[in-house]
Amino acid sequence: MRVLGLDPSLTNFGWAVYDTEADGAAICPERGRFQTSSKQLFVDRYIEMRANVKALVKKLGVTRIGQEYPIFNDLWSEGMYGLFLYTCEALRECKVDLVFFSPPQIKAHAREFLARPKIGGNLWTMNKPDMVEAARDASGGKGVWNHNEADAFWVARSAARFWQLLDGVVEEADLTPIERKHFKSIHTPLRGKHAGKTKKTGILYREDERFFRWSEDEQDG
């Protein structure tokens, strides 16, 4: 299975392909970036990015996608949310399956892969160079990586594991601790007004909220 990972940005929109059946450098056979200029009319930038996404999906022939969604109430959150919506529209029109990951979740998957020791009892902070190092190592250790492409790679890799779990290709026992937490987390508070009420917070339990099977959509394309 080939999965496309997307790291939306108006200036450097990163994308990368992850192939679950490949080894070494072939794990990421293609990657790249879309770029628009701040001198363009804002709406034209969104339209161009939407067209780029649709063309890429068609070119690659992929049906499984992972996408990073924006952190709300952060710098430029309105602009990023606009791009997020345009991208989602493009993917639904392409009738592909889509799963969302937050930026902290993507960093957690890369951090787990690097397996660096804690510093003063705290987890290692994943910065752009660390994400690049993790992507390079996980994809065979070759080539010059841009940090947007590295983020997109980790989106694709994480999404691939999720789709494999959903398809039954991998079992829960095969998941890493971070994958188990993000995909299948079930929480039962012991205190407060929700004490004793089990809540399934893992992505696997949140269809049409955190993942979508638009390949099965009956809408006209």
C-alpha cells in the first residue's frame, strides 16, 4: 500500500509517499513541495494549492492519505485553517480515504523512532532538524531532506500504520506504544463529573471526525 502524507503550508506545502511493501530508500519513492508567493492574491494561493493536491493525487494514483491539521489559536491559525479546508475539499472530490494527525502526534511518532534518552527525566523536544534526521533514517538514510517533506513523511508513515490496523493487516499487539495510544486509546476517568464513564478517544473510534472513508462515498465526483 502506498500512502500519501501532507503537511499543508501556503509557502512550502510538503508531501511524501510511504510504501508499506518497500525497504530502504524505496520506502519513500517520491516527495516534494508546492510553493506559492505571498505576492499572490490570498484566494488565488488557496485555489492553486487545491489544484496542486488534486493533480498530485491523480498522478500518484493513491487512495489512502494522511494529513496534518492546524493547531487552532496559534499564529496564522485562520490562514492555515483556510488551507486545511481547501485541501480537504480537494481530497473528498478525489474520493480518497483520509486520516488526520495533530503536529504533536506526528512529532511523537518520530521521537519514538529515534528512541533518544530523556533529558532530566523529560522527553526530547523534536525540532525541525530532528524531524529531518528521523525521516532520513527511517527512509534509508539517503538524500537531502526539507523539513516540510520530513513532516509529510512522518504523516504518511503514521497514516500507513493506521490504515494497516483498520484493514487488519497489523494487530494491536504489533503497534508501538505511541501508535496504541493514538489509535486505540480508551479512557475512564476516576474522578469528576465524568467518573466511571468510558470514553474512546483513539482515532480508530472517531470515524467521520478524525478519519474518513471517502473512497466509499456515493457523491458525484
